[in-house]
Amino acid sequence: MLRQVAGDMTYQTCECRIHRRPLVHFVIQGCTEGHGDLYLPASLHSDIANLQDNLAYLERRVMYEQLKHRNQGAILMELRKNQGKTQADVAGAIKVDPSRISRIEKGASELEVDEAMDILAAIGGTGAEAYRTYLLSDWEVLVPPPFGHPSLDAIWEAERALQQLQHLKSMGVSSMVAARLNLLQKQLTDAAEHLRRLDYTVTFIGPIGVGKTTLITVLTDLVMGDSIKDASTVLETGRGRTTLCDVIVEKGHSFGLEIEPYSSDEVYDLARDFCEGEMLRVREDEGQKATQSGQKGVSEEVSRALRCMAGMPRPRRRRRKPGEPRSPQPPDPIQVLLEQCEHDQDTFIAEFCNRLKLPQRILKELWLPDTEAARSLEWLAEQYREVNNGSNPRVSLPRRIYLRVPRPPIASSNRSEHFEVTVVDTKGVEENAIPAGLHRHRDDGRTLLMICSRFEDAPGAAGSSFIKNSVEEGGKAHLLERGCMMILVRDNEAAELKDDAGFVVEGFEEGYDLRSEHVEKDLVRLEVPGLPLQFADAARKSDLDNVRNTIFSKIDELRRIHARSIQARANAVRETEENLEREEAEAAHARVRQDLQTFANRHRELPKSKRPIQERLLADIKSSHARTVWATTRRRGIWHNLHAPAAVGAGAVVDARARSLNALRGLREILEQLLAIDEVRPAHGFVESLKNNIPNWEQRFLSEVREAGKTYFRESLIGATGMWRECERRYGQGSGYRGDVANTVGTWFTDSDRRHMLERYEAKLLEIWARTIIAPIEDLVADG
């Protein structure tokens, strides 16, 4: 029966791959879980697992054959033309009719391997030889990249090392060697996968009104005019608070918008906040209350969008003609509605929500019609403005807007042809209040971080807070590897800068140099010396070219790091094979095992907590906008601008990193000492790969700690209704609101009822440490 199942599965896998639906996975899942079309007893589950591995190999082979033959004719034609030869030249050399070569190049005729080799020999040249090598290469482990891929050589080196590694594992090595090989296998696979993919994201982060949207608009060529100073732009720009949500610019099949909206419940919650804020504002205008004016409600961007969605935008006073008396301010339709509802809060909210007409707002995509092809950018700008301002009656409030263009968003010589770069314009942050979601951009290994600040105060409060939080959470290496301090320049402020003696600099370049000196000192203070600086004036072409070059240079360097990683791991595999049966190698590895086991024994427990995990949450409450804090209290701590469980998770990371810092530093020192010992040289490749893997272990440890911190306190925080109501009621009762909320929340954490939760979390933290740091080390040193 098992043989029959295997035959069926192989057939289904190869067939269903055409439709991108590998049915085999569903069949296997049905077998192993005891449901579905087939049932196998538990005794055969190991055989099913082996089948899965074999079928995965078969799928890779099928994909490889498809890749080898993809665009084969077009590649041969390009190689022929590069050599200056005609179809007749090639046909004569291999003694076939020229029509045969024509059909092959058009993809209208099948091509056997021997015939392909003959054609390549007739074409000649280094390109033909490279393609011949590609066609004859035997990929068994990795999915091969297409011919012409910029990292083909490095990925092929990883493939050969992985084949060699699998051969070593099949020889029945000891558990210690197997653990070492497993580590090298993961490192090689991860590095090759990074190089195989060509997609990268460039995320711009910065405070409100810093000018990042203007810079992005010019970088992505979304400008309608000769220069930014006299042009219209697709993305709305201004002095701040124009971008409603994160905007993602990426390549698509045409010009268009895709909208990821808030859910209806979320929109109604925002509408309630808006209405309550408007009621408070009206009462303040009438003199009933005069504390914290304008603080309660929603952000200005959301307020503008909700008003437009309800058909109640703020009225604009008509422009006066010369000599004409000043006209009275038209009445605000919100105030008119409030009066019609007799200032009853529930009626007012219900009527406003009804006017949003959310059931009609179901459109999530807008694509350029053929009739607008001649004015594609103008059409895109109109659609974007409507969505960004809530003016499109078929679109709900957007959480994210994806703006598609039929070309690479950022072009820089020929390098942009290789890479698929996506640009993210994040919503401006308010001073020190860094949204919790930004850490996902920082921790994504394919995202470049452009930390934007103003020329006059770089790195600025928001930039400094983001860097400080990243360093505290163990993200310093990410910033130095993928980050850049983007200093945005307006008008002639760089050329008007004065030095310490009071003299004006001689041009903008000297102004850049002088400002760099001050910023570099701040970066040293923030513990990120060497973080690249880039000045950018959106109206200066040379600056824009430098920004583009910086982005692609960062991508190139990131790929070089992974290429060097492949080379080092491949050397380690070869070293392992050469030293596998040598006595000195065993002695060297014995010394390594001994030192690593000593480390594991000494650091099974972490030191006591250094910083309460709620510290970050309390700091965020104190530094966030009062309106944001109030919105969070209304939602029992679950709000995207101030998410209490996420802040606790971040605090847990800061504490865990502080507690583990000395241990991991000690591990690095042990490995560096081993690398300096000549007797341990046969194991140096292994030690080097282990040292380079410490950041991965640390990142996994901190990631799981973050999730544990969020999870362990989430339900209790949401369920602390009394605490949140107390915080909400405190709003509008005088100054010191944020400090009082922080004190209330801090008291809740230190209450005796939370003691058992903290104890459970502490046990979980130690379990994560043991599993992600200590256990992998002991697996590596286990004596087979």
C-alpha cells in the first residue's frame, strides 16, 4: 500500500506544481493526522516522513528542470548577438537549417541537452561557456536561481558545500559533528536564500513634518513637473500631518492603489473617539472646561479623513477681494450636528457613524483605466488624495496604502534592474513616542532603515529615541548593518550655517561637513558610532543621486556579507571533512567542547532582573501624546500608537538583554580566545561559525522573550477594566495626566495579585534562555 501511495503522491506533486497547488502536502497531512482521503497506521508515520523528504527533493528537481529550460531560446539569442553572429553562422557550424535555430530562439521548438551544447560551442565566448556550465550543473539541495542571477556563483558555492555536507552526514558521524554540520547547513541555507531573493524594502522613519514624504516622492519619480519647487506630486506633501497611514510604493503591473482598510469595528471606535473629542472641544469653546484643550479625540490626519467620510469637512472662509470686509466664519457642520442632537453624546455618535456609510465602502483596489493612460501620474495623484483624505465614497479608512507603479520605484544605473525595491513611507512619529510596530522593520533582514531628521537638530528627538530603543533591545547590529541617518535639508539652511566662530560656511558642502561633526558626536553618545550619514535636499539632484547610491550600496554590502558567509561556511565544511579522522582535530574539538560545556554549566541561570519589564510601558505613557494615552485607556491598552502588551514585550527584551549581556559577552570572549590558540586550529572554522551564529541565537532568544512578555500580561491587562476606567476618568482634570496614568499602571504591576504572573513569566524567561542559548551549545558539545 505504501508503494502505491508513494507513486500516487509523486504523480500528484509533479502535476499540481503546474497550478501551484502541491496536492501532495494535503494527502500527507491527511495520512499523518488520520483523516482525509487516505489513512495509514501510526507505525508507518516515519515512512511518510521519509516520503515527504523524497518528494521535496523531487519537487526541487522538477523546478530545476523548469528553470533550466525557462527562456532558453531567448538566452541563446542574446549570447549569439553578443558574439556578433547570425543564425546562419550558428546553423552552418552545427550543420542544421537556419530555421531550426530561429524556432529554438523563439521557444517554438524543444531543445535537447546535446544540441544545446553544440549551439553554445558554435556561439563561443565566456557567456556561452558560463551558460554551458549552468546547464550542466547538478543542483540537489537548493532551488537554483535563473541564469544571469547576480549572485549565481555564490549560491552555487553554497549548493556544492551543502552537497558535501549531506555526504558527510550520511557517513554516520558523531552527534557532536552532526550538530556542527546541522549548524553549518542552516547558515548556508539562510545565506543562499537571502542571495536568491532580490526583493528589498527601504523604510523611511521620522517625526511629523520632517520632509520624508517629499524626499520619497522625488526619489520614486512621482513628480509632475520639472522640479520639486514648481511641481505637483502624487503623494501629498506639506509641513506635516498630511500622511494618514503607512504608504508602500512598489512595482506593479500598472499604476494603481491597493488599500488595506481598518475593520468596521475599528473605524467605529475611532469615530467614537473623534466625537467625544469634538464634544469636549465645543464645551471648552463655550467656557465649560478649559483644561487640556484639543487633546482628547484622534489625530489631525484621522480627524480630517473621518470628517470627509461623513461628508462634514471643516469649512473654509472665502478669500476676500481687495477692499472687501472680512466675511464671517462658516459654521462647522460637526457643531451643527451636535446642536441638532441636543448635545446628547450617544445620539451624536450614532448619527456621525451612520453618515460614514461603511457598508458601501468595500472597494480595496483602484487601477488606471485605459482612458487615463495619457495622464497616469495625474490620475494616480487624484486617487491617492481621495483615499488619503477619506473622500472616496467607496473606500474605507486605510490602515496601509499600497501605491503601484509599472517600473522600479527607485532607479540607479543598472543595479535597479536586478533588485525589486519597495519604499515605505511610515506615518510620522510624535517626538519620543516611537510606535511599537517599527521594530518589525528594524528586525527584518531585508529592510534598510532610513532614520530621518531635520538638518537643524539631527539626529532629533524621534531619531534618538528609535536608536536608543533599538540599542536597548539588542538591535544595534541591525542599525549598523542596514541603517542610515538621513538628514533632510530645506531651502538654503546648509549654506547659511555658521561655525563656532560665527562665520557663515562657504557653500552647502561645507555646511554638510560641519553638521556631520556634530551629528557624529551624538551618534557616539547613542552607542552607534559609524552609522552612515546622508544629507538630502529634495531639490538638489546631486543629493538625490547620493541617496540612491547609498541605498543600492547598502544592498550590495548586505549581499557581500552573505556571500562572505557562504564562503566561510563552505571552508568550514571542507575543513570538517579534512579533519574528520585526524587525531589533532579530535583534540582540538575536545578543547572546544570542554570550554563550551564549562560556559553552559556556569550560565544555566540568568542574574536577577535589572529593569522591571513594565518600565518601557510606563516610559511610553509619559512620552506619548496625551490624546494617544487617553485612546489607549479607552481600549484597555490595545491601541496601535500605544500598545500596552507590545510595550511590556519591549520592556521584557530590554531586561532580558541586560541580564544576558555579560553571559553572551563571555561566550564571545571564550571563542575569541580559542581562535587565538594554535593547537585548536583544526577547529577554528567551527569556532568561527559558532561565534558568527551568536547574534542569531541572541535574536531568537530576545524574539521569544518579546512574545512571552506580550502574551503573559495581555489578557490581564485587557481584563484590568477598573484600572483603565480610573485612567480614563482622570483625563480632563488638570495637568499631569500622563504621569498619573503611568503611576496607576505601575501600581497595578506591583500589586500582590500580579506576583504569581511575574513568577510565571520569570520561569518562562529561564526556559527560553535554556532552550535557545544553553541547549544548542550542549547539542554542539555532546560526545557521540
